[in-house]
Amino acid sequence: MTGLVDNFMKVLGDQPLSLALCAMNFLLLYFLFKQGNDFVKARGDTAQLILQTQAETQEMLANCVSKDIMALVISALERDRETYRAMLPTMKQMPQHEPPPE
């Protein structure tokens, strides 16, 4: 193993361009790894902020109208629905259409 490392170092010492290429490849791998990690972290932080903002917005909207007023509106809507339903003609009262002549 030491002979292989010794030969590798001799080749790199004789050819500085190969040494620069190896160093550049390692630096590129490190850069890509670091950039990927930062991107994933930023995306997670953004998702957390979006969820937090949505929760705050829902809480504010829920507190805009008091529960008493909402109950009053719902009861009025139900009362109106029953009134309108009573005003609709039933099937017995609806006029019967005669079939077209043959």
C-alpha cells in the first residue's frame, strides 16, 4: 500500500497539472455537497415559514367575527332556508305536462 501511495505522489510531483486536476475535483465535490445541503436547509426553513404564516392567518381570520354573531347569522340562514323551502311548490301542486301529440 505504501508503494502505491509513493508512486502516486511521484506521478503527481512530476505532473503538477494532474495534481491541480485532482485538487479541483475534490473541491468541486465539496462545493456540490455544501450547496446541496444549504439548498435543502433553506427549502425546509421556507416551508416552515409558510406553514407558520398560514397558521397565523387562520387564527386572525377566526377571530375577526365573534362566535355570537356567527351563531346569529347561521340561525338566520337556517330560518330563511326553512321559509323558502315551505314556499316551494310540492310535486302534487306542480302542473302536469301532457305528452306531445303523436
